[in-house]
Amino acid sequence: MNTTAWKITESLDLYQVAAWGKGYFAINNKGHVVVRPGIDAAREIDLYDVVQGLRARDLHTPVVIRFSDILAHRLRHLADAFSTAIAENDYKNRYAAVFPIKVNQQRLVVEEVYRYGKEFGFGLEVGSKPELLAVMSITEDAPDRIVVCNGFKDDSYIEAVILATKLGRTIIPVVENFEEIHLILKHAKNYAVRPKIGVRVKLASEGAGRWRESAGEKSKFGLFISEILDLHALLKEHDMLDCLQLVHCHPGSQLHDIRRVKDAINELAHVYSELKLMGAGLQYIDIGGGLGVDYDGSGTNFESSMNYTLNEYASDVVYRIKSVCDARNVPHPMIVSESGRAIAAHHSLLVFDILGSSKLDQFKVAGRIEEDYHGDDAVPQPVRDLFDSFRSVNERRVVECYHDALQAREQALQMFNLGLLSLEFRGLAERLYWATCTKIRDYCRKLDKLPEELENLECTLSDIYFCNFSVFQSLPDSWAIGQLFPIMPIQRLDERPERNAVLADITCDSDGKIDRFVHPRVTKRTLEVHDLRAGEPYYLAAFLVGAYQETLGDLHNLFGDTHVVHIRLHDEGGWWIEEIVKGDTANKVLEYMEYDTDELYPSLARDCERAVREGRMSLTEAQAVKRFYENELNGYAYLESS
């Protein structure tokens, strides 16, 4: 073991905390991750202390922890960035964000965003009728706050929008396909309402990143310019041209290249100006979503990063809209954005415990036949070659010995498959091969330059750490689209991490793993972790998971929702729990799959009584089985450490 002193600053650098954490996360002198909701070092929350406090309340990991104060800070940060850009550019209108609730539809999150956004006049965005019905109840008596309605709309969706308008909401249905305008006109006439109407423009500007196809002329939503002109003519015919109040675009999601943002905003601003000059009553320009999150902290044009800052984004948006409007001599519109990911990602993290590990460098050999083999049979040549390879490893021969070991192992496997090698010799060959690889790896760690043939050896010998969570439920984007999330231990960060590992979840699916980790220059294939200690829990956390992960999760292997806890800073220091949402029980996830949970226990009870009657089980044993089964049905769907 390396006994060199390990500093907190080295852990900060190793896990790139400052780069992706943006001031919200750090490490204290105990070696614990701390959360700084207001990016103020004087007011922080010890994450390990929170997990221990939850454990004392019988809330075991895995658990999603939401920091409400970070959510509030993100909204203020967004408002301040646009406020500064508006002042610097002498822009003659204001800005408002609308939070797309699809990003995180959990009621507590939506209500918090709406509550914290009140002072900035921020609103909400919905993309379906059920989302609209939820938002109609949240936005009571708030006529100054916008509700933008996106997504395909049927007759009842449009009717709900018109009714919400009649109730006093500032609600804007965005026309996504031309047929929707006829529904709007029908219900506006039926209810004697002059609605505010928006239209999504199908931009020619291309998107960028994973969702590049969601923008441009082949995008799913939006009207071509010729269709917008037809819509303009139709509204003019119905004397409702003043009702066309918003133009909207969708430049993409998680835009990592600022050039794509500039192109989209410039094109949308020209559409706005032309329609305004043609007599439309436009008041708003909705630049859609796309504002990225720097998941890996590299600040680069990489899919999990972004090559611009929030201030740069706001400045470019304001400047380009103003420039186009001034050139055409039209009033500056109110700027609206749907920056859900940038609002929600930072405030949630997932903490999970490590259940155990599998190590390939666990195999120990002496390297001498008389000590490692105690049988009477002659040792086959491939196994003898592996002994030679192990003994021959030195700094100058690492590549040669590695090739020799590979060849000898392959020959041993071929002999086994032909029935010419016993299981005992195959096991010995296996131990010798991995022990040789471990010895080579240890020599390589001392080299200034790693030979190309051995570049993947560290990864090959990495541990598997078995983690108490489901990738499919809690980090679905990691599995589905290869999204990177910062992951690191939350404790022992004042110690050197001696192991490298990939993470496996507790599902039975081979895809249930994480083997890509954030790094500023390359994507790491292993994570630096500490040796597990007997009887001591070891926790990792995945950060920046507040956007999409909770709403996209599934029930693979019937692992349902985890516990969710809302944590707030205490005015006098420390933290307190604002809300607790208990995770799914086994009973509940079975109900999701249409099992009759009322019949599960009685079926088992009948089995127990039958076993007692037939003498296979005592009455005491039967009662114990029934109690166990009932407790497990009502218990957490995940594994619970004692």
C-alpha cells in the first residue's frame, strides 16, 4: 500500500469536483463531500452526515437527496445572468424562464420551482394534457406568470387551454402542427375568448449533440415558414392577428456548442421581426431549451459538456435578438427560455452503498511448481510456460512477458476444451495468468511511459464494485444514451484511493453497469475508489441527476422509486429535512405489474398450513415464514444493510 500522505486537494483534483460542481460541492477536512447550496463556503452541509442521519431514521440507501436551496440558487443565477445581459445591451424588455415540467415532474420539485421563481416572474411549460391539468392547479391566481403549452394537442387539450385562459391564466398554446390552429379558433369562439397564441418555427439551423435531429427542417415539431404564412393569413381572416403573440423554436437539448445557439436565435429573431412588421401582435420570443450542463467539467465541445458559460449564453441571446430587432426597427420582445436541465440538474444527487466487490488481482502464487501445485500428475507445458512468465517479469520485459502469458493461457484453454487439461490445471493456469498480469501492472505503474500494448491492462484488472441501486431506475440516461454523470465517494477523501473499479448495479441485466466516468480530457473507463472495510459502509454518489432521471426511470427487475429526501440549510447552521418521500415497497411495485397483492400473502399462508399438516414444517417455523414474507412485501424494494 502506498503510504504517501494524501491531501484533500488531491481528491478535489482527482474527481474534478470544482470543474463540474460549479461551487455547489466541495470536500471538508474530515474527507467528506459537502454541499454548498449558495456556493458559500461558510454555509455547507456534510453529505456523509446527512446519510448517517437518514440511516438513523430508517431511511436506507439508495436515496435521492434534493437540495432545495440549490434549486432556488439556480433560478436566481439564471435570472441574474439575463438581467446583467439586458442591462449591458440596453434591451427594452425583460426575461422569464418557464420550467418544462417533463424535466422533473415530481410535484414537490415543480412546486418548489414555481415558488422560488415567483420573484422573477418565471412560469411553467407543459407538453401534454396531464401536465397541463397538473399545472392549472399550481398556477392559481398568478395572471402575470406564463404557462407555455407545447406538444401535440387534441380537442380536449385545446379546450383546457381556452378554459384556463378564461380563468385568468397567461397561457399560450404553441401551434406545433397546422391542424391545431383550427381547434384553437373553434374553442375561442365557443367560449368567447381571445387567446394568446404561439407558433413553433421549424428552423433551417441545425441542432447539435445527441439531440441534433430535434432541430432543423426534419425536426418532429414546428411549422414550415410557408405554413406560418398560411396561419398568419387565417388569423387575419378571423380578425385575430393580434392574438399571435409568441414565436418559438427548439434548437435542441444539452447544446454543447454555442455556435448552434447563435444560429438558431438569429434565425428566430428574423422570423419574429418579419411577422411583427406584417401586423402580428407578437410580444414574446421563446428560444426553447438547450442550455447545457457541464457534466464532465471540461468546458469543451463534448456531448456531456458545453463550451460556453451561462453568462455568455444570456449575453449572446440578448445581443442577437436586440441587433435584429433594432435593424428592423421593431420593439424588443419579452425573452422566454425553457432551460429545464440547467435549472434542475444540480439540485439532486443519488447516494448508494457498495455491497461488495470482485477483484482480478486477488490471485496469489509463489511462482514455483513445488509450492503452487501439490498433485502427482505432470504439469502440462502451457502451465509451465505461465510459471516462467510470472517469474520472468521485470521492468524491461513487461511487454514480452505479457505476450507470453497471453499465449500460454490461450493454449491452456484450447487443451481444456479438447479434454486434455484437467479442471485443477485450468484453475492453476487462471491463477498464474492473473497473478502475472497483476505483477506486470505493478511494474507499469513505475514507468514514465506506458507501452501501447499495456494501455488497457489497468482497466482489465479493475475491480467490480457491486452497488445497491438500479441504473435503469435511477440513472437511465447513463444506460440509454451514454450520458456521463459525476460519480465519486462521499467519504474517506482524505485517504488515497488504492483501487480502480467499474460499477455494477443489482439488476440481473449485463447492461446494468457504469464503466465510463468524467475526466477533463478523456472518458475514464474506471473510477478510483477505496478498499472496502469489513463492517463499515462505503457510499458513492452520482451528482447532477435532477433532470430527467426520476421521470425516465423504469421498473426493471421490479426495483421501483428510491427514497427521496428534501434537505434545507438551517438558518443557524446545519441542515434539516423538509420533505420525505418513501421509496417503493415490494408490494407497490408488484401492484404496478398488476399482481393481486391482496392474494399474495393468503397464498403463502395456505402453503404454510399445508406444510404444517404434512409434517414438513413446525407451527413455529410456519409462523416465522409468514411474518418474514409479510415484512418483505411491505419493505423497501432495494437491499437493506443491517
